[in-house]
Amino acid sequence: MASRYWPTRDTNLAKRFNDELVGNLKDGKCGIIGQDVILYRVSLYDTETNMYGEAGGGKTYEAGIKLSCIIEAEDFDWESNEFGPDARQDITIHFQRDMLIDVSFRPDIGDVISWNLGYFEINKTNENQLVAGDYNKNWTITCNANLTRISTLNIEQTRAF
């Protein structure tokens, strides 16, 4: 049994270290190495669909929620064509699973993340970092996202003065 080798007290200690390093929403502070992102969930009730159930007029998003995470960003990839330059970038976002459970939130495919003056659409989620092989001690939720244009989103931008 895996819990014999990784007792609950060790899990609680590791969680406290993670809260200090990544950040904790209860304190409202970003951690030492963590970053804050704003995640926008697709509003299923406000998004108009066509007869095939597709969001033909564009998706509508709910108000954003601020989350602490660790981000791995790849370099920008530029492409130039007859319409001008186009930037592409992929990022990997690691959320602490217990922190998401505390706020009753789970990122899904299609959600949009605001980070580093850009908007990234989640295209893949993964939840298989098991501590000591115990499926009851799943540690992170990892999301892969790619840069998307703000013109394709129905998100209101906030302006800071």
C-alpha cells in the first residue's frame, strides 16, 4: 500500500511548502516562485449556438478568477504572410490540485488564461502526478495552452490607470 510510505503528515508538510513557494489563494499572496494568472471559463448559458450546437457567433466568458500557478513558457514562434506577422507561443501551466479544490474550481479545455499580456486557450489537461503512486494523493493539474488573438474572444479588458 502506497500510503504506508507517504503518510498524511508528510503530505501536509509538502502542501505547506508548496503554498509558500507557489502561493495560496487564502492569503491572497503570490508565492516565491509562483505566478498569478486570470482564468476565464466559457459561459454555456450566455454563448449563442447554431443549429449544430456550435458557438458560431463566438464564445462568451464568465468573469475571471485569479489563480496561483507555475508556468513554463516556450519561445515565441513568428510567421509572416500576406496578412503580416503572426506570433505563436505554447505554455504549460501547473496548478496545485489542493488549492483548486479549496476554491471549488477545475480548469477545462476551452478555458482562456490571461498571462504576460496575452491570452492562451487551454487545449489539453493532465492530472497524473501521483505522490507515492497513490491515486488519492494526486498533486497537480497540468494544462497546455496556446496563444490566441484577443479579437477572437468576447472578454472585456480591464484598464489600469
